[in-house]
Amino acid sequence: MIFLDRVDAGRRLAARLTQLRQDSPVVLGLPRGGVPVAFEVAVALGAPLDVIVVRKLGVPSQPELGMGAIGEDGVRIINDEVMRAAGVSASELARVEDQERVELERRVHRFRGARARTPLVGRTVVVVDDGIATGSTARAACQVVRAQGAARVILAVPVAPRGWEARVGGAADELVCLQTPDPFYAIGQFYENFTQTTDEEVVDCLERAATSPIPATSYDTGDDPPARDEEVRVTAGDVTLAGQLTVPAHATGLVIFAHGSGSSRHSPRNRYVADVLNHAGLATLLFDLLTVAEERDRTNVFDIALLARRLVEVTAWCATQSDVGNLPVGYFGASTGAGAALWAASESGVAVAAVVSRGGRPDLAGPRLGDVTAATLLIVGGNDDVVLELNRHAQAQLRCESRLLVVPGATHLFEEPGTLEAAAEAARDWFIAHLRAARRSSSPVP
């Protein structure tokens, strides 16, 4: 898994932490890179965001070796065993602590200004960073949070090396990490954009969280029944098409499915993906692009212009529905349906925020590819050689934000164990990130 940037990593991490909403947690970001990640987590959980500023106390002769840590409000944690082993005297410890305390206070003032520190006594606290390397800073942060009175401490990161749990030790009650790849050389290895976070960006995140809190939205509706789950009849031109519309409670976006040749709205693979999206709080519409009579003519199955027109007409019908009409829209296309989805997304007047293609034929959209503005994720099986090459050529023609994700070991239908799950989760994360961004941008400014 490669993250686009810290915002993408934060949104994916948030999807793993949704069960914490009921605990009314506090989210703390480690400055600087951990704060943009923590901001997305705080938004998803409807939680207050703050920074956790800590300074490691390094052994004078070996600064990378920590003999303790300090935090705000005079919190001080000393490892007597390290001090004895390194032969550090009390006066040497005091000098190191004085130096680090000056820097700690400077950073606190820079990041938080006059705002008071969020109280942690008795709270569930989620400590977030953009990744774990040595784990020393994260471990110190968790220790400081505990000393400040937190009842439960959770350390959450997008990426860490294998065995990272041992590096953190028992500093946290729970450890959450999206991936532990091997080999692991540096955190930035797993980000497309890992530019340094500035002090100004940290301050901006904190100010946005403090002055314009965004209500939490559901990434996981759990076992709650959908607000709407029914067969619908959609008029598209001079035909009526059958579909299945599922709308979770508090849906945050709508994904319209365009299936491939020889498939239908009953496709078990597309139905599985739709279920994953529904549990992430996204509404879905699976519908048949052709009538039964039209399907008998195989030329219709590959008439991408016709299929795209149907998709546009169905999108317009969705806009008339009270429960999904105001939701940002995404397209999910499989096989030839992916070509139709991209063609439809290129049409002027069609507001589509994101497109995901699974084992798709984006090449069938031909000259329309350069007109697509929706963020596009192309998911292809690693063993689907011909389609993979077609996707590579198609991506080269896209001018929008795009990513090609290759699922190792998967063939065209993603029938191998775990491959469809990987594709569905990638689609979910893509839609969550881009539909949510579209919803924010379209919201009126108070």
C-alpha cells in the first residue's frame, strides 16, 4: 500500500478507527508530520485535535539513546536503568533537561499559541504519527500522555516496520497500524508525496480543527440497517432499467456501478464490493445498463457510447432522489463498464468526483480519456497481463489525478483468495477520500 500523501494516509487510518467514536476520544498528532494525519482521524471521529509535544532526553555521550522524556505541564519520565548503565549524573541529566525544556516550550508556543492544552484526564487518547521508524518518539509520547492522566492510550500509524510493537513496548494500551511492509527503509518510502510538513501547516490544521470543526461522518455503519434498500426502476431515454439502490443511514456519497459484458446488477463480485462500500457509509446503485432484449445483440454490450449515455441518464435520475440527490457521486466500473464510466465522467455537466475501475477496459473510452477530471483509480490483477498493459496505456492518456494499483496474484475476475477483498478495500478508500473532499468543497462557507 502506497499512500498518496499524509491526508490520504489519515483518511485510511480513520477508517480503521471508527469504532472509537463511541468513546469520545481526544486525538493528538506528533508534530510535524503526524498532525495532518491526525487531523483526518479527528474529523472522522468527531474528536478534538491537539498536538503532543515531547522531547526525548538523550544520553549526553549518545544522544540517540533515550534516558527519558519530558512533556508539557512539567511531565518528566526518567529511565533510571539507562542512566545507571550510561553513567549519567544528576547534574548532567539536569543540563539536558533544561536544554530540551526550552525547545519544548518554544514548539508548544509556536504550534498552539494561546490555546490551552486539551485535558486528558480520564480520556481515551489516540496518539497519531505519519509512521514509525525507531519508535522512540512515539513511545515517549505515549508515556507522557499516560502521565497526563489518560485512561486509555492508543498509538495509531499508517505504516511501521515489522516487529514495531516491541519497539514501543507497553507504552500504549492498543497499537494500530495499517501495514508493516518488508523491506522497510524509511517512512517516506510508502508515500508518493512525503514533503516536509511545515510549522505553518501544523498551525493551520490545529486552527481548522479548533475554529471550524467538521461533524464526524460514518466510515462504518456496522450492523445498522440501511435507510433504504430496494429495487428501483430507472427511466433512461426510451427504456426502463432495473436497479438496486442501497442507502445507509447518514450516507456520505453515492457510487453508481457500471458492470461489464455478460454481467448484471446481480454480479456477486460487484455485490460484494457494494457491501463493503455500504458498510463504509456510501450509498450504492447497481443497475443493468441494457434491457434483456438489448443484451441479445452483442454489439450493444460493446457500444461504449450507448452504455455511457445510459450511465449519464441514470446519474441524472439519482439527482432527483431526495436521499441521494445531494450526495457527491462516484462511478465503479468493471470490464467494459469501466470504459463506459470514464466516457460518462468526461461528459460536460456530469459532476463525478471519483472513478474506480476493477479489471476494467479504460482503453475503450478512447479519445475521451483526456477529458476526464474525476480522480481515477485503476485496479488490475497482477496476472491479468493483457488488461494490465491496456490500463498502463490508458493511464498515460489521463490528465486527471490517477493511480494504477496492481493486486498481486489476481487474474481478471479476482477469484484468487484475498484478491477481491484487496480490490474492494482499495475502492472504498479511494471513494471515501475523494467523495468526502468533494462534499467539503461543495459545502457553503458559513
